Amino acid sequence: IETRGSWREMGRQIGDAFPEQLRSCIDYYAAWLVADLDRYRPAIAQIRDLISAHVPELIDETAGLAESSGIDEDTLLGYRFFNEVRERISEGCSVVYVANSDVGPILGRNCDLSATFDPDIQLCRTSRPTDGPDRITTTYLGMAGAVGVNASGLGIGGASAHTQSHYGVEGLPGQILNLLLMGRCGCVAEARDLLSRHAFLGKSQVLLTGDRDGASVLFEMAPGRTAEPVDRPPEQDWQICTNFFPSGRIPIDPEPMYLESAYARFGRMSHTLGAGLVERSVSGIQQLLTDIAQPGLCIPQDHVTLQTAYSQVMELATGRMHIRPGHPEDASWQVVALT
């Protein structure tokens, strides 16, 4: 979908387009919220105050979403941040950044999810707000935070990473940080500065950022601490991440099946990029994402815990996103452009 106008108007456009799907999402992920909304209103009020202080446009968008869908605004806000209200969706993704290609810097990502329901409500959205940069993002329908590319050439892509370590209870939810990155930052240096000023809250993750000038940095994020930057080695024109913290500064939660997949995908990407076995081009990165899709070359069917729901390759210099909805065996590439 493409939305444009004020944030309230863009919220209405989402609600008009997907009213029944939105209700299905709330029923699937947050039936507990609807069943006892009053119990969660204090937590929702705290989230509202936090959003109002940092990304007030999100309150306007939620109000528009409520108007057009007929869903209570507190219910929508609770759903949009249900990860922070109660729990987090599991994802197992792979992200790759290449600084030098035939179209400039590229950011590629596989989104690997539960095979039931999750793949059916993924939204690719082009947003053209009247008071912020245009952007193309992907996320769950109705969710606030997203990954993607903005008109300034900043791209972000993330993956879950498990740890049992918590460092505090203060900070900003990951969805708010993603919104700030897409709406306030135009390069990796600005992203680095923003993330250094706010502790992170939510399920631990790794976030790979890259920009049109060839810069990239990986951020390791655990609840209650500021993001830990992991710089790209100077001899590399690429940087990657899957579902673990590569620096060793944050303890990894040892889950054998989860880590088997994470390391297999990481190893495939590291070898093919490091040995020069993948072409530095959109088609080369598309093939690399196909190689590490689940199930597939690296992860056989009987070892799969998650399934590739979609793939995306972002041209950061041109604002074009190549997106493939579904597993490589069942889908073809489409293009969405900002210009």
C-alpha cells in the first residue's frame, strides 16, 4: 500500500484498506488484551506518554487508524505495542549490507517467521508524510516500527537475537527507535548518535544500518542498555547479521536448534562474500538470500523452526526496494520505488 498526507490521514488509509485483517491480527496476537483491556490500560497509558514525548505522529496515526477501522484507540495502541505490553513475536532473519555494487550500496534481508498466520499479514508500505521523509518499510500489519529505506538513503534491517541478560528497565521500545531512525536520520552517523542517546527496551536484537555513502554499522541491542555498535572491519565492503550477537559482549542464549540455523546462514554469507563468490549486484544479493532461505540449501526441512516469509533488497542510492513475498520456490521479485 502507498499512504500519503498527514499521519492521521495515513492511519485512516491503512484502516480503510485492511479493516478485517487488522481485527484478525488483534484476535490472533492480542486476544488477551481485548478480553481484559482495563487490566492493561495503565501500561497502555505509559506507552502513550512515551510515544507522545518522542514520536507524537504515531498517536495521530493510531487515531486515524481507529477512526477508519472502528477499533477502540486504546486497543489499537495496545496491539501496536503488545510486545512491550506483554510479549514479543519471534523472528529469525538474515541481513546483509554491501557497500560496493553496480547500483551503489545495497541492504538485503530475509524475514523468517512462524509458518502459520505470520506470513499472511506482512505489510510493505510506502509512506509519504507531509512532515517527514518518504520511506518504504515492511512490518506486521498494524505494527508501528518497521525496517526499510528512507528518501535520505538510510536503510535498516534487523534480526532477533536471544539473551537472558537484562540491564535495566528504562529506555525506549524498539519500535519507537526504528521510527526515529526512519524519520529523523539520514545516514549511519546520525543513526549512531541517536542510538547512543537512548537505552533500548524490548526483545533483544541485532540491527544492521547502512547508507547511500557506503557506511554501515551493526548494533547489538539488549533490554535496559544503549545499543552496542559493532564496526565493519576496514578491509571489508560488507557486513552481515543473523540471530546472535557476534561481538561476544552480550551473552548468547544457548538454544541449539535456533543457533544451528543462525550460524549456518551466517557462515554461508560470510564465506561467499569474503571469498568473492557472490556478484556485487542486486541479482547477486538476491541469489545469496535465496541460498540462505528457510528451508533451503543451509537449513533442511527437518531442521526448520521458522520459514522465510519474504525477502527484500534495498538500493540505498535510488530508494528502490526489490521485494519477494513468500519463499523463493513460490515467489518472484517485485519492485517498489520512492521516485
